[in-house]
Amino acid sequence: MPTKTQVLFLMAPGCAHCPGQLSILCELMEQGRLGRLDVVNIAEHPEIAAEAGTRSVPWMRIGPFELSGSHTAEEIARWVDRANRGTGMADYFSELLSQGGLAQVQALLRRDPSQLPALIELLASPDTPIAVRVGVDAILEDLEGTPELRALIPAFGKLTQAREPQIRTDASHYLGLTHDPAAGQYLRPLLEDNDPDVRETAEESLLLLPN
């Protein structure tokens, strides 16, 4: 049976929202939906807040998901269920990026590069908002030439088969940023793509690959 999610909850004396948030977590614990709940008073243990990278409460880490401020019982339960299933990272990144949380996503990915494929999910969806796509672009461009970006070559290659020209164009761009000859197998067919932007991007990206 899979291990249930662990939650770290940070609170402080005088916090108006902390008791209500803690009550929600305790209820989920009683329901058996949490494996562990650690509650920390940051007035007594400021080092825990510093380690978490926050100065405000309430704050909680539900599996890989970090939430600050007050949330409804339904929202918290949804993140708990996602953590228990090992899903929802793309949704989490989308929410953070839409709210200007680029630095938070970058920090999480530095700690855990294995979550990078969640960005591919966002790129693959034509419904991903433009603000989120801009954030994804900033993250991937910052990884130019790194082993982490090269590991995504097969995923970018799959996106070159997408129906939407914009997705094929984006995939072409990121394949070029890998600076890896292996990306060429996906870029060369795009030189014959029926969309001019895709063809142009593929040509430019091929120039970035070593011969």
C-alpha cells in the first residue's frame, strides 16, 4: 500500500488563519489521508521557516507542493489527494507561474530536477495560458546546454508531432537550446513542415547543434 503524504505545517502565535488551516489538516489526518503531520511554531523554531524559505504563516508543504496563506478545505484536500497519487505537478507549476511565482518554481526544480517533465505537460496543452508559457520559456531558456535540458530531448521530439504549429515551433526552439546532436533527428523533418514559423525555427535551431 502506498505511503500517505507527509505534511509540514508552519504557524505562529497570533496568526488569525493558522488555527483554521491546522484544523483542516487534522481532519484529513483523522480521515487517514495523511501519513504524517508535523506542526512547527516558527516563533520557537525560526530556523525551520528559514529552511523552508518563508517568513509568513500559515505555510504548509504537502508532499512536493508548498502552499502559503489561507486555503479552503477543498483546496487543501485536492492537493493532498494529488500528492497521494503522485500527480498534479503541472497544475502546481501552472498556478505558481500564473501568480508570478517563477522564482519558486525555479527553486523547486533546482532541488528536484526530476519534476521537469511537468513543464512538458504545460507545453503540450494548447489551453496553457500565455503567462504560464512565458514562465516555462524562462525556465527552459535558463537551462540552455545543461544535462537537464538534454534529458528532455525525447519529450521535445514528441512535441514536434503536435497538431498545433505553436507547439511544434516551441519544441523546435528548445531542441536547439540543448546543443546536442541527438536533437537533429527531430529537427530535420521539420524543415519540410507546412508552417513557415516551424520551418524557420527548425532551421535556426539546427545551426545551434554541433556538427
